[in-house]
Amino acid sequence: MAVLQVELVAADRLVWSGEATMVVARTTEGDVGILPGHAPLLSLLVEGVIDVTTTEGETWVAAVDAGFISVAGDRVSVLSERAEMSHEIDLEKARHDLERLRAAGENDDAAEAAVRHAEARIRAAEKAS
Amino acid sequence: MAVSLREYRARIQSTESTKKITRAMELIAASRVIKAQQRARAAAPYARELTRAVSAVATFSNVDHPLTTEPESPKRAAILVVTSDRGLAGAYASSVLKEAERLVEKLKGEGKQVDLYLTGRKGEAYYRFRQRAVAQSWTGFSDQPTYDVAADIGATLIAAFTGDDEAAAGPDAPQGVDEVHVVYTRFRSMLSQEPTAIRLLPLEVVEGTEAPSVDELLPLYEFEPSPADVLDSLLPRYVQSRIFFALLQAAASELASRQKAMKSATDNAEELIKKFTRIANQARQAGITQEISEIVGGVNALADATAGSE
């Protein structure tokens, strides 16, 4: 069976790379699931969670900032300025951050993006545990 | 004689302690330069993927974007000069500033007005001393830049380029800058770093080293939501990633030239200590010789005196 070569790349490091059977990501148009043989796609991501099912049947979860996903010939690259694997996220700290951000109560785009990113981190951490 | 001997000893001691400091700085720089190189390598996949994506969009859509459009008659140029926060790195800061000055002269020669953007305290001090206006400067991170800083700088430069800061710039700046240059120090190896000037904006997407290889066919992508939207979000990231790349290279170069400068300082200190030790020994021997000849002279004089009285 064909497999996907997945790379999850943050601005300052390669977060994860390996083989996978399925990748689920949230784009500006909605959730998209990618299986081997997917048509070439270049799409924008919103702050959210990336699910990667590896060839061993394990599921990796990662929280990403806004970025984009590119799919071409079974190569999937997820690029995001900030990306964290679920096991790298400190759930307590993430909850704390979210509360602080909500308490700050700013309403501009940047603040909302920060809140979404914090929520995504918590979702990723919860999903994994 | 005894006084000068003491002076030499004091000088040897102070050179010793200088040597200890420069040696320590050399070792610190040596360990940090490796980390800086690792960081530069770690950032490479992001830049590579981003370049691939940008060239994919650029190839398959004829979308014009403000960031890639050449202005018809460029009148204003912005230069981002990447310098260090601290000195003691040999000619590092001055050579990058020299390169920047050359670029400023060149652009002025082409009849363009030049806005300066700086990173690093050394650059700031240089232009403050000369009382030249600086549009904006960032400091405090030159040996370990983070992506957030690069993103901030990128956002500022893009805003200046697209003219979003019109209101802030006032009436004397009717439109934004027409081109953006970056002057930084390229890290070629531990031994050679060279100041380099590149034009960042308007973007020329496919560039030498980072371009995907020619035989690699770009697939026919589907763009979501639309090519224009994708490009809109990609290009600023691309600019930021290039700035980040420049900052990382500059950091590695700074540390490498600091290591080199500190190594030669340590060597010089060793030289000096050797020289002073020799002079001090000479002075000591001269002192002893003089003392002996004084004693002998005194004894002789006494002997003469007693001989004369008898």
C-alpha cells in the first residue's frame, strides 16, 4: 500500500517526519483528510490540530499555528511558524495561557489568533492523553 | 632597578588576567557558534518547503502580487543592516557597516532616498554617533535570533513596502519604500564570513541556492481557497523566512569572528607575557649585578681606607 511521506516543519526546526497512512488538517475551508494518492493541493491552515496516523497505526497529534499544507505525489508537508507535538505541550501551562489570553480580553485579530492557537494546543494535548 | 622590576611584574599579571578573559570568551564563542550553525541548519527545511510552495504558486498562476511587482520608478529604498549587539568580534560590525555604506552610496547615486533599519546595538551606535536618522532598530538578540523577531522585522518592512504606514510616516513620505535591501554577513565557513547585500523586495522568487532542482517537475496544484489567497499568505512568510535566514547567518558569522578575534587576542597576550617575562628577568639580573658590584665596590673602598690608615 502506498504511504504518505509526512514532514511537519516549524520555522526553526523540523518537528516530525516519517511515513503515515493518513493526515487530517484544518484548513481555511474546513477539515481536510489526506490519504495516499491525494491530488496535489496547496492550502492554508488555520490554528488547529493536525492528526497523523502512522504506518504502525499510531496517531500523532500536533498543534500548529496558521501556516499551510502542501500535498504532492504522496509527499505531505505541513508548514507552520510554530508547531508542537502533543507530548511537547504542557497541558497545565497551556490551560493557564488560554485563561490569561481570555482574561486579557483583547479583540483584535492577533489576540483571537493567539486564543485559537492556545485552544488548539489544549485540544492536541487532550487528544493525545 | 627594583621599581621597574615591580612594574614589569604588575604588567605581566594584568596581561595574564586579560588573557584569561579572552580565552574564556573564545571558548564560549566556539561552543555557541556550533549551536548557531545547528539552528541555521534546523531552519533550512522550512525555507526549502516555503520556496517550493512559492515557486509552485508563481508558476501555475498569473496572479500579480504587490510584493513581486517592480515599481516603475523606484524613489525610496529601505536597507536592513544586520549588525551585532556586542563588540570584541574583530572587524565584524565595521565590515558589515562598510558594506551598508557602499550600498547607501550606490542607491543615492541612482537618485533614491534611503531609509535605514537596523538590528544590533553596534549599528545603532554607529548611526547615532553620526547623527543619521534611522527608521527603526531592533536590539538584544544578535547572537541567538528567534523567529518571532524575524517575523516582527518582516512585518515592519512589508508594511513599509506596501505603504501601510503612510499615516505614520506623515506627508513627507507620500508612498512607502519601493525596494528593500538586506545587508548581513554570510557565513561561509568558520574562517571566512563575508558581508553581503541582497535585494529582498520586490521578490524574485526563484533564487540560486534554495531553488528546487530543475528536473523536479512541479505538480499541478489545487489551491485552496484560491491562488491569490495562498500567495497572499505565503509571500509575507517567505520574506520573514528570508530575514530569519539572514539573522541566523549573521549570528553564526558574529560568533565565528568573535572566536577568531579572541583567539588572536589570547595569542597576543601570550606573546606579551613572554616579552615582559624576558624584560623582567633582565631587569632582575641587572639589579643583582648592580648590587654585587656595589657590594664589591664598597668592600674595596673599605679595604682601601683601612690600608691607607695603617
